[in-house]
Amino acid sequence: MDFYYLPGSAPCRSVLMTAKALGIELNKKLLNLQAGEHLKPEFLKINPQHTIPTLVDGDFALWESRAIMVYLVEKYGKTDSLFPKCPKKRAVINQRLYFDMGTLYKSFADYYYPQVFAKAPADPELFKKIETAFDFLNTFLEGHEYAAGDSLTVADLALLASVSTFEVASFDFSKYPNVAKWYANLKTVAPGWEENWAGCLEFKKYFS
Ligand SMILES: N[C@@H](CCC(=O)N[C@@H](CS)C(=O)NCC(=O)O)C(=O)O
């Protein structure tokens, strides 16, 4: 399977960790966004939305990291442990995935991207949204070792890619003890953590 990506990109890293957890070898294809490779006609034919990560499995192309993660588990997982078939468990995982995309990672992008990519001043109102998102995550994790219960799922891998990106932005987790504990554990148990962290360090270069 071809996988268009960049190592520093959080959504790409979450898919890489999922592939690692499933023992899938992806044919990685670097796509240089700064050089505009994602806007070339040959890539637009694959993904008209021109985002990475993008997966190509035979004649099937898919983008949106969380959709790719779920697809990989459903098509190639030997078990359903990363995305259990139980409707209630699955619903909670979906809730966490949508929270990650629409609230947590969004708060990162809204606050940090203008500073990093457009040298804009920090907006304290947007920082408050980050704090609110971390408060929510801290609450979700109360009494649970993992993001959606008591075992590792794709929700952890998506959230881990996001939270580790906050670490390279020097965000202070100390006010969120459940998040800090979950994160410390995930760093030791998440398949592909090393590659994720190497990607985070690539992204960190934008902060200097
Ligand atoms: N929600 C998407 C976000 C994908 C995304 O925005 N990727 C960025 C790189 S991190 C990108 O491809 N930007 C280029 C563009 O949007 O044209 C996902 O999770 O896959």
C-alpha cells in the first residue's frame, strides 16, 4: 500500500503507529508540501482534497487519518482489539477520535499554526481553548488507563500523535495529571512510538 506522508505531520504519525500495531508494511512516499507536491495533478487525481496522510490500497484511495486508521484495522487487523466491534465500545472510540480532530488537535492548529507558519503573535483566547480541551481529556481519562477504556485502541494512537505534538510545542501537562499519566504510559506501550517521536522532532524545527 502506498502511503503519502510527512514524518512531522501528526495525522500521518497516527496512521504510522496504527500500521506498526497491525504489523503492516506501508510503502512510504514523502510528499513535500512546501514544494507544492500535493497540488500537482498526479496527486490531485488520487486525493482531490490534497491532504496527507493519503493511503492507496490497490484501486482504493483514502484520506483523513482517523478514517485510514479504522480502515486498516477493519481490513487487516487479525483481531478487532484496536477498534472493537462492540457498538458501545466503538461509539466511545469514535467520540474520542472526533474529539481529537474537532477539539484537541484543532486547538493546537488554531493557536500554534499562525505563530509558526505566519509569525503571528500568540492569541491568549485561543490558548484557553487548548486548556479547555486538555481539561476534557483529563476528565475522559479519569479512572481509565486508556483513552476509551481499559485497552489500547486507535483513539489512543490518534490522541498520542496530537498530545506528543503539544509536547514539542513545550505545552505544560502538569495541570492535567490523568493526561500526564496516560501519556507517560503510552510512550512505553504504543507501537511505533520511536518513529512518532522522531517525527515530532522534525516538527519541532518549525518552533525555532
Ligand atoms: N483531518 C486531516 C488533516 C490532514 C491535514 O490537514 N494534513 C496537512 C498536513 S499535516 C496537509 O495535508 N496540508 C496540505 C493541504 O491541506 O493542502 C487528517 O487527519 O488527515
